Amino acid sequence: MSPIERAALAFRKQLSPSLLSDGSLPVEEKFTEADFAEIARAAIAAIRDPDEKMQEAGAEVVKYVGSSESREAHRSDAANTFRFMIDALLSDG
């Protein structure tokens, strides 16, 4: 199951109390499988830009790549890495 599919399933479970045990939707449900996938994509797109806390967390990882870089450069690298990962996730379908 792809990350988009996992996110769509999570949305289905939260928004659809009539979700069947196999994860499918009853025929009368107003949301379609495609609707949930689009909701998942929209949620992921909405978190594409990391906040300061996320940049700091990422900076802890990337600071070892180029220790001579400034703290702001580390934060920028972390933010860009996060964006690249989200873009890849969104393009994965």
C-alpha cells in the first residue's frame, strides 16, 4: 500500500463511520475512493512547507553532511529535503 493509499484509508476511517471491515465503502457512501485519495493528496500538499520545528529537526540530520555550513544553511537544506520528499510522494500516486 502506497503512502497516499494509507493516508486515504486513514481519512476514510475518520470520515466514514460506515466503512466496511475490508476497508471498502458502502455503495450509498457520499465519498468515493478517488475523493479520499484527493483528500490525502491535499493534506500532504498542505504540509509541504515545514515549520520551524520541523526545519530544526531536519537540520540535526543534515548538519553532519557539511559541518562548515551555517545553521541557516542547514535549516534551508532540511526544508528543501522535506519538500523534495513530499513532492516525490505526491508524484508517486
